[in-house]
Amino acid sequence: MHHDPQTHPFHVIGVDIGGGKIALGAVSSAGEVTASQQYPTGPERPAEAVIDDLTARIRKMTEEVPFEVDGLGVGVCGQVVMSSGVVRQSPNLPNWDDVPLRQRLEAALGLPVTVANDMKVIALGQWQYSSERAVDDLVVVFVGTGVGGGVIANGQMLLGRDDHAGEVGHATIMVDGRECRCGNLGCLEAYVGGWAIAERAREAAEGDPREGAKLLALAGGNLENITAETVADANREDDDLARRIVEETGHYLGAGMVGVVNGFNPSRLILGGGVLDGIPELLESVEAHVQRYALRACTTDLEVILAEFGAEAGILGGAALAMQTLPNARSRSGELDA
Ligand SMILES: [Zn+2]
């Protein structure tokens, strides 16, 4: 870090723009969230409307907190070029194409803004604020509707040529396998993403209606209403089919994480997201799988753990991003003002 939080406390706002909801919160250098809110994104709206709405909420928050806000860090569920702060595209924000988010926010708020992919931001937050901060190599993988990853390597966000490194959800785990939303076949996401678990469950329930009776009942008798959450619920009630789907999901996710552990050699593999929240035993499957199949050299001292901070993970990540880049951003915003 470039500053000493004891003598120069920063206050920033962290923002997490997801396809379903947007979370924002004011955070101190010590990692204390002093104000926060969450609201539906409304992804069908034009990007402009989403940004105007967000800007108004940020402005209100900066007025209400009892300190001056120094900057803003934003995670977006999509492909972001960090140097320009442009959101190239987002599968979950269909109206966002080459949106100059940083420029828009800086112009509207007069604050230095840093924008990055949401998983990179979350990884940074887990590293910065985790109770086990003493490691410099970690990989964070969130399994929600999709599967995303962020890598901290040697104490730095791993970015890649155009800042898109870490998309571990689209590693092939099955050659010529299930169709993925990215256009490829056999991606990890096409097996363990929430949408893929739902798809697999629907196929299984359709193929054997007797075995699928529980899932179907929980979905109100309509096959199309079976979701990953339905599977999680049925699994909690010891339904055989749901348990089998969960077991297979653990197998697939484990296989994917073997590649991640071998590829990045982290000290911590941190798992989170809605699917892990609903089916926490996936953590154990992954751990067992990784310990058994990853290279022994890569699993020495490896810990597989759950992500911290729940709904505030994105806010804290955004704050960590803002604080990391504030000294640079300050001189940049000085240039903008001139
Ligand atoms: Zn894919």
C-alpha cells in the first residue's frame, strides 16, 4: 500500500454492478463499511439510465456520510479494460457495449474512479480484508449463474494483455461436451454454473419422471421452473436425484479446480457465489478432488476455503480497488480538472 492508513485515513465508495443487483457502500481504510445499500439493476434499461440512477445514489451517499469521500472503486460483471475504464461487453448487461463507465462517473461525481471486472475486484477484497491476509497468492472462484474467477499472484491482480485474465469458468473440462453460453463446448460453466445445473436437473427429471418427482414437485409441477435452487432445496431434503446431481457437480467443479490449482499454484483457493451458498458441501468435494488429483507440489499448504463478507464482498472489493489506485488516480483527476 502506498499510504499509511493510521495517519491518512481514506474513505471510499465501493460499487458492485451485477446483472441482478447493484450494491454500494462507504468504506474506511480500516475496511469498515459505514453505509451500504443494494437495489435491482434493471438490466433491461439502457446503460445510460443505470449509470444516472447509480450516480444519484452515490452522490446522496457521499452527502450523508460524515466524512469526505476520496474516490470510487467499481466492479462490473463483464469484460472491462481497466486502463480506460470502459466496459467492453457483459453477458448479463445486454445493453452495455463499450460503455465508458469511468469517464461517465468521474465527470458526474468529480471523484477519481477505478473500474474493473467484478471477480478481480472481489479477489482483491478477499486478499486485502480477509482475516488470513498473510498470503500473496490466491484464486477466487465464484459459482453463481455463471462461473467467474479472479487471481492475486504475488500480491498483484493478474490482468493479462487486455485485463481479461482469470476467466476460469470457460476452461474446457469436457471435449465436445455440453454447450456453453460463450459459444464453446464443454466449459466448466456449462456443467456447474447455476443455469447449467438447472439444465442438467431438468434433463434428468424429464428422462426419469419417477426419480424426478421431488424436483418437479418443488418446481410446482413445471419442469421449466427447476433451478439450481430447486436442486439445493431437494438436496437438503435428501432427494436421491438431487444428491446425485450435487455429487456430479462436485466432481465437475473439482476437475475444474484441479486445473486452476495446477495452473496458478495459489496458497488459498477461495470459493463463493450463490451455488456454493445453496450447496456448501461442494467445498468438501472440491477439496477432496484437488487433494487427490492436483500435482502434489501444488497442494502443499494449499487451503480450500469459503469466501468471506457475504453480500459485502463486492463493496469491500471495490473499496480495495479504489484505495489501491487512489494515489495514481489523484494525479489523474488533477489532470482532468486542469
Ligand atoms: Zn464457456
